[in-house]
Amino acid sequence: MNDVLDVIADNDYSPELNEAIDDVLAVLTDPEADPEAAVEALITELGNLTDEEQEALLTDMTAALEDSGYTLEEILGLLP
């Protein structure tokens, strides 16, 4: 699963997107993290990407997910 998280966290699109991703990942380990605010910020930053950037990120994430052996449902099940 670290491969999937690495692809998500290590993108070259924007520092703001990286920060939003870090905030979402913090929800997995920080009981005081605000999941709703983190996801809202992530959605906003993903919306700021061009269509081509969104497609490239989705392609990279899909490939990493397939290589990891985890299902999307298993990864999403980690979120509170």
C-alpha cells in the first residue's frame, strides 16, 4: 500500500495539492485531524488541476494500486 500512497503524495503538480494529500493521510494516524476539512481541501486542489493533470494522476494511482495488490475498497476502509 505504500506504493499507492507514495504515488499520491509524491506528485509534481502543486505544493498545495501535496499539502492537501498530506492532510488526508494524517487522518490515518492523527486522531485530532479533521477528515472533513482534509477531504474538502483535497477536492478543491484536485479541481485546480488541468484535465490532463487529473488524467495523469489517475493513471499513476491506478497503476500503483494494481501493482500493490490492494483493492480500492481496502485502502478506503482505512479512513475513519
